[in-house]
Amino acid sequence: MDELELLKKDWQKQDKNYPKLSYDDIYKMILKKSSSIVKWIFIISIIEFVFWSFISVAFRDTESMKHFRELHGENILVPIAIIGFGILIYFFIAFFKNYKRISVTDSAKALMENILKTRRTVKQYVAFNIIYLIVCFIAALFIEFDKNQELNDHLSQASANGEIFKFYAIFFATVFIALVLLIGVFLLFYWLVYGILLKGLNRNYKELKKLEI
């Protein structure tokens, strides 16, 4: 049982030996917990960005990355990365503003509104990351079909053998399965990290509604 639940139990006790906690006591505890959760959302988003930046640098000289550089894929991937970086900065600022806004909230109604805004921002952040992953995947496919001579040779051979449909079916089925698995891993990560934090905010929101009744 967490600290808020203990306070609620004390608040409800009628025994004269226990001082009854006020509305403000419960509200301040919910405010403190909500502020802490939003702070962690901001911190984890920064850690996540640093982690993926490290991964991209660490694997810069792998065969796959060299392959894309040979195909001049950076002409497409770099602009996409710059746009993605700019949008991520927007979300970092939004998370920080949510934290500061909640930290100075002075009413239960305002806190409820700020909790809803934070939840909406997190969901938009997760949606952006999944969409960005799909866009990068599609861009990589475009580069392969446009620049990879070996792939085009296989395509021409399949066409000459009357197996063009089979070639596309196998190729895109493989790509689709890989993409679904990758999205699944990302969604699992976001559910484990941000989902747990959002559940905490949702509990706080419900407690605030009870206080307002």
C-alpha cells in the first residue's frame, strides 16, 4: 500500500485518537505524486533519446550502414533524421512544460486538466515514434529499390522467369513480418515504461475526481 492510500485511510478514520487529514493534505500528496511521475516521463524520454543516439553512433560502421552510404541513402535518411530530431525536441519541451505546470498547480480542477494534457502528450509521443519507425522503414525500402543494383538484377531475373509475383510476395511478406515484430518490441517497451507511469497518473486523476465530488 503506497503513501497516498495510507493517507486516505487515515483521512477516513473516525477514531478520536487519529487526527483526520484535510482535503488539502490529500490534494498535496496527489500533487506531489503527479509531479514526480511527470518528471520521470521527461527524464526517461531524454534517456531514451541518448540511448538511441548512442546506438546510431556505435553501429555507424556496420555493414548495413556502409551499404546505405554506398547507395547514397543519407540523401533521404538525413533529412528524415533532422525532421525527427526537431519533433523530438518539441516533445521534450512539452514534457518539461507539463512537469513545471503540474508542479505549480494550485487547484484540483487544474491538476486534473494538466494530468489529461500530460497523458495526451505521452500518447502523441508514442504514436510519433511508431510512425517515424514506419517512415524510416519505407524510406529504406525506397532506397533499396531505387539504388540497389543487385536487388534490381534479382527483380529482372524473376520477371524474366515469370516469377515476379512470387518475388514480391516473399519480399514484402518478409518485410512486413520484420516491421510488425519491430513495432511490437517498441510498443512493449513503451507499455512497460510509459504505460506504467500513465497508470499512476490515471489513478491520481480518479482520486482527484473523488475529492471534487
